[in-house]
Amino acid sequence: MLRSMTLRAPGNTAKMSGREREVLLESLMIDEPELTFTPCGNPDTRLLRLVEFLARQAARECYAEEVKMTRRRGKRTS
């Protein structure tokens, strides 16, 4: 079941790191209460970890795309 459940983009074939897998599994824990957001108080720490995880993943994907575009531009000018 977890093989099909991923937070990665469908075209991303890179393997998930151990830490990423841990974060994903922690976020899927069923025995814990729902994530809650309290704008004036302490936000749920699991929600913060999930946001951090998704932000890092998005940054990696964005960086990889920028590198790919830079390499393409470099090949055209050669």
C-alpha cells in the first residue's frame, strides 16, 4: 500500500531517503488525532514537519529543474 502512496511528483524516479520515508510514515500514523491548525496558538508539530518536508522536496525539484535548464542553455551556446 505504501509503495503507491508518495508525496513525490509522478515523474520523479529518485529513491526516497530514509529520513523522508520516516517523515512520511509518521504523517500517516492512524492512531494519533487529526492534524489541527490553531492560528493564534501552537500549531500541531506534525503539521509543521509535513510543511517542512514538502518545502524541502519542492526546493529540490525546483533546483533540479534549474540545473537541467542551465545545462540545456549551455549546450545551445557551445
